[in-house]
Amino acid sequence: MSNRLSSRLSRLLNLVPYFIANPGMSAAEAAAELGVTTTQLMTDLNQLWVCGLPGYGPGDLIDLSFSEESIEVTFSAGIDRPLRLTSTEATALLIALRSLVEMPGMVDPSAAHSAIAKIEDAAGTAAARTPATVSTGRETAEDVEEDPIAATVRAALHHRRALDITYYSASRDRVSERTVDPVRIVLVDNRSYLQAWCRQAEGVRLFRLDRIDAATELEEPSTPPAQALARDSNLELFSGDPSLPHARLHITAECVWVLDYYPMDVLAVGADGAVEASMSYGALEWMARLVLGFGGGITVLEPVELVEEVRRRAVEALAAYEAVDV
């Protein structure tokens, strides 16, 4: 979630108790205190109008009487009271938090573990844990060490500063040094990526956090161009580099799990479960090694140069084995 959406969510959740505590306040006064424009505040109030309890009918939704002169909450739908989670809701929230902790860079792990401990305590499940881990959340949070590279990336995003990174590109099978302007951390195919403007490539790129070998926060501000800030663009792993060649592959049913580990586009699925897929790559040698590692599980259909490279390497490997047998 971006900082903009996160701040609006927090503001929406606090508007109801705020106006219950300050009935009749004008929109201009409230907007000044909340640090938003009057237009934004009125938009938020109209959003609250359609929020409320399950059922979402009359008597379930938040009700307000508001104009630019006066704002008053006539029905809070319970938002003025502390939230009470059911056991199912608490379990779902705990699973989501633990999943986020496992994704490098997505959240502050200390804060997440502290929240997990508090939810477990409130849900009555903390007693099932060992005494060494049971606490109010403070001891657990203090013992959590975030990956230093992920911490540096998150800090640069928070401070809005540029980054120097050392990055391993699997598609090109090489390590490069880059200066980037961080935009956000995103989750793509269950992997966390830094979305950033790469100054060398002059375009938006996704950098998988577990492939960043080193990161240094710079003193200079992060200045990505306006087009880099669009939320729904540049999330395809290879969309920023159309020059990359594509391999058309035949993958047997026993090896289709490879689709979960490499970015591929499925072109066709056979009756036997085999798949024909397309995959972008940067280095012919790297792609040939990848295919050979699957034996007969993956066959290259095109391009011709990749087919020939795989055949050549396979013949050389076979000759080497026969020489050892002799």
C-alpha cells in the first residue's frame, strides 16, 4: 500500500471519532486541523457515507449530517468503539502479517512482530507459545533483525532519497552497478521488488529485493519523472526492455512447476498437461544452461540460435561422459 493510500485510510478511520468529539465543526476548520483541503475532506465524508456494517442497508451504514458550515455524525456504526476481532478474523490477520514479514522490504519486521504478539495475546493464543517468545511484543520486536539491504531500501523510500545498488540480473546473468530513484516496493508473483527509475537505463525497472547484493542510501533526493509514478504501469517484469529476445519452449507436465519460478507467458496447454510457453532472456548462454538443467523436461522450439546452442552443449556433454566411460 502506498503512503498516500495508507494516510487516507488512517484519516477515514479517524474521521468518525474526530467529529463525534467535535460536533458541528465547519469543514474549513476540520480540514485545517487534519491537514487536507476542504475538497478532499468532503470527498472523504462522501466515502464514509457508503461504509458501515455487513448488510450495508439502512441502519448499517455510517450516517452523517454535513455541509461546509457544519459536520455531525448521526450514526457511527460502531467505529467510535475499539475494534473487536472474531477468532476467524484474528487468524486471517495473523496469517497476512506473517506472510508480509517473509517478504523482504514490505514492512518493518519489528513493528509486524509486535502487532502479531499483541493480536495473539488478545486472541488468547499467546499462551500456547514458549515462554521465551511470550511478551507484550516489545521483547519480540527487539529481537527481530531486518535484512540490512531491505532496511536500506525502505529507509531510502521513507527519506525520498536516491540509491546506489549492486544488482544481479538473472535474465542477463550479470551483476551491474546502478543509481536509482526509488518509487515504491511492490509485490509481483509473490516476490517483493523495488520499483525505481533507473538512471542508466532511463526507464522504470523492477529490482527483486533478494537479488540486490548491496544498497547505499545517497544524500541526494530521489527525483523520478512523473511518468514513473503511475501506479498501474511498469509492473511487468520485462515490459521496460522490449529488446530482449524470446524463447518458445515445450515444457512437459512433470516440469510445469517451472512456471512458478521464472516469468513465462503460457501460449498453449496440451491434453497431456504439457505447456508451450514464451520466456524472455538476456544471454544466450544463460538460457541454454537453464534449459539443459531440465534434461528432457524442456525443449526449445525457437529461436534457431538457441536450439543450436542447446544441441551443441548437449553433444559436448555427452562426448565428455563417453570419454570418461572409456
